[in-house]
Amino acid sequence: MTMSWHDLLFAHWPLAADRLRALVPGALELDTFDGQAWLGVVPFRMSSVGPRGWPALPWLSAFAELNVRTYVHVGGKAGVYFFSLDAANPIAVSVARRAFRLPYFRARMRVASVDGAIRYASTRTHRGAAPARFAADYRPTGPAYRSAAGTLEHWLTERYCLYTTGPAGEPLCGEIQHRPWPLQPAEADISINTMVDGIGLALPAGAPVLHCAERLDVVAWRYD
């Protein structure tokens, strides 16, 4: 699969490792940074989504997505674990749920550029799923840079696989390839965020750690 990610915000909150450990499948090891677990809410939009070499279809290959994630490893290989992935394309949601065993949900989403900021709004519409809403205005506040190994932002973002589990609970690893993230410092006014209510979490009252990225081109593979 190929895709391009645009106008992305990383919003990260520290959470107690035992709270997240209880929500992650047993086949995956929760990853921590200096003993601290992290949860991310990541809104963005995608384009050119599809099998490598196929032409992009505007009605299928471009849509907004919002994921809720934490960080795990298997055998020391660091990756991402998704609690939810909301998307504005019902066909993509259906395909991803069946083919990739990922917790995708249909949502009504709006993304617009307003006075140099990204205005993002999402309301989950998936039948039978827990309600979830997100609304924010966010923007970069400085030039792009590459994070340095050993820093928190590098640990949060430079991960090149996603994990889920198979029918017997076995770990499945999907490889992802892209250039290092062109991160930018960011500010955000998050007016609504109920994305973790349905999984029984409460986010800390303090401001999240924020980063933006304007664009990243990505190649992904089916699971090993």
C-alpha cells in the first residue's frame, strides 16, 4: 500500500503504565519512555491511498483519519498499537476492518485551513460503537526538524511498524516505511476530545505534548 499523510497533529499525554497495560493485548509488550507510558491522539488527512502502482481514485483514495494509539514492542521491535482509527470513508473502514484486523470506525469529519491553522472536527457515526468526538484548531509554531535519537519526540514518532493480534491472539506486525518525520513544534486549541472515553481512560488535565507534520509519503505492507 502507498499513501500520503497531510496536516498531521501528534497530541500526546502521559498515562500510568498499568492503566494502559490492562488495555493492550497480552501478546504485545507495553513500551515506556523512562518508565512512563504515553497515549496519542493523531488527526490528519490522507491522499493517494491504495495498492502500490494503482491509480489514485479521488472518491476512495483521499479522506480524513483520526487515530488513538499507544506504544508497544514484540521481541524488542518497537511499534504502534491502535485503540481506534476513525475515518471519513466507509469503504476504507470496511476494508481495513476485514483485511487488516484494525479497529476502524466510520465518522463524519471536516478538515479545513483557516487563517494558517488546521480546523479539524470528527464525530463517530459507526453503528454500535462507543461515541467519540474531537474538535481542534492547530498549527505549527516553528520550522521542521528531525528528532534526535534518545529524545521523547523521537521515541513517540519514529516507529516503523504497527501491531495487532490474529484470531488466536498471536501478534501480527505490519511494516511501514517512510523518511524520518519532518516534525514541527505546534500549538493546539482542543475544544472537544472524548476519543478515549469509550475505552475507560481519562486524560491528564495538563497540556499535551504537541508536534505537527505537513506531509509524509508512506509505504506499508501486509502483516508478517
